[in-house]
Amino acid sequence: MEIRNGKVILRDFVDTDIEDRIHWETVETEWQLWDAPWEYEQDEKPFDPEQYRSKMLERLSREKDECRLRSGFQICIDNPDRTHIGWCNAYRIDHQYNYTKDGVHCAIGIDIPPLNARRCGYATAAWKLFIEYLIESPRILVTSVVSKRRHMVLKNCQNSLQLLVPIQTCAILFWGWMNWHE
């Protein structure tokens, strides 16, 4: 899948992205100081390029449903070279805003590792495009609509939100979504 807005392209991960990510994890690493620095603490396993390459090639070889809701995209500049500059994704967090696979909230992250691609409006353009993708998705969205002190699960059906069931918690910021699959 690929979506664009004239500034950036959000697209699925492809095999050529593997070497970019290895470069960003091992050479151009400044971004790790501010993006989830706890992932790079001493207790964590060091990044293994060969293990990463193998894992991603295996993941790419699996058949995927093209209609699935994506939890993330790779970010490319919308230029003739389609320059790959990073990624955006959504992930679950707990009530203290810590990453967890079982989190009840959703956060969105954007990473632009190349220094020369920062402060050019690419992250903002990617964020807007990702949010538009989530809003237009015919899947379940979670938003902070409050009624009787309960948050509601809403379904986006052809640009109108329909109430499905009340829930006790919701996504932080503006939106999130439930039941995404990679």
C-alpha cells in the first residue's frame, strides 16, 4: 500500500528498507538519543544486523492481506528518487505512557533519522497523512468522545462515526485504533 500528499509518501516496508534501517541502527544513530532511549539501555540486547535482516526478509516473504489496517508505514520524500527517510507507527501504551503490548491507549511515533531530512516539514506531513489514513479506514477507531464519563468505541463507516460499545479507556492524543494486524 502507498499513500501520498505531495510532500511525503507513506508505503509498506520493502526489502531495500532493510539496509537503510541497519545503517540507522549502527551508523547514523543520533536519533536513538531522543526516540525511546530506554530501548538502547545496557539491559537491552544490542542490535544484530544479521538477525534483523533475516527477521525482516522472513516477514516480507509471508503473504499479507492487502486490505489490512496498517500500524505503520515507511516515510519517503515525494521526489523522483522516493528517498526513504524514516518511518511512522502506532503502538500501545499503558496509563503511565509506557510501551506495552497489552496497553489500553495508543500513541503515534515518527522517526526521521537523517539529519538533513529534519526541519523540512516531512514529519508533519507524514503525521497528517497517517492520521487521515486512520480516519478514513473502515476499521474500528478509538477516540476520546466522552458520554456519561465513559469513552466510546466508534466505527468509521463512510465518513460517519457510529457508536459500537462503551469502554472505560481510550486512546491518548486524538485517535488510536484497535485490532490492527501486521
